[in-house]
Amino acid sequence: MLRIVCTWQPWPFGWIARKFGLRWSHAFLLRTLEDGRHIVYEATARGIWKHPLKPGDLGHEHRVYVTKKPLEDWQRERIIGCAEGMCGKPYNYFLLLRLAWRILKNFLGFKPKQAFMAPAEVCSSFVQNCYWVAGIDLVPGQAALPDDLANSPLVKEVGTIQFPTGT
């Protein structure tokens, strides 16, 4: 199973996101293996990487999203292949600044006149691009923020991740 997780983390970008009216500050892909283990694919300050899901990955608040139309096997394979292939690539701080500028302009009432797409990744553009290679354009024409992913008309919220007691 493959899902999108949007979280709010209480670190500087999380507080800034909330200050400007956004709900989420981070997004990642969550793959559940046949044995029940959860694998996270995400872009963070350390770059794009994968690791087992830990309770701390879910932040103080999180929601899980899936595509409204179930993924076909080939789409799932492409998404996972893209995520695997991007592991080890660096984080895109320039795109982070562009997204911050977009947030500020929206907050001040200005709408961007031109969409942009960057070749490198921040958390939400990483998720967006992994789905794009499978023919699913979650947020057409612009690099996505976590809120854009959560509000995409192509996804639906399916709840939260529950960890067994004691983990």
C-alpha cells in the first residue's frame, strides 16, 4: 500500500507555515510492505532518503491521504521506483525559498503569475513528482506545498497512522 502523509512539525518552518495559514509543514510517501512494516520516503534537510517509520515522523499532527482512484500496479511501481531512484539526492533549498516567497505573496494577496517546477526537491515536490511520473498530476502547474497535496481533488483523507502501544 502506498500513501501520502502530511504532518505538522513544531520546528521553524512548521511555525512559519501556521503563521501564514497553512495546516501542514511536511509531506512524505509511506509504503506499507506485505509484512506490515512501514517505509518512509522523504526529502528533508539531509536530502532524499528512506527509512522505517518511527512515531516521531508523524509530528504533532498528521493525516494520511490516498488517491481517490485506486493506483494500478504499474503506477505504484513507478512511484516507488521514482522514490527509490531519488534517494541520496540533495535537498533543494532554493525551491524552499521560492515556496516561502509564494506563501508570503499569497498571504499578502498577490497571486503568482507564472508556475514553476524545479529539477530538485523539497518534501512536497518530491511527493508530487513521484506521482507525476505515474501519470498522476496532483497539483498541476506549480511546485506543491504540503497543503496543496492534501487539498488536491485527486486525493482523499483516510485517517491517521496508529502505532501499537509501547512503541
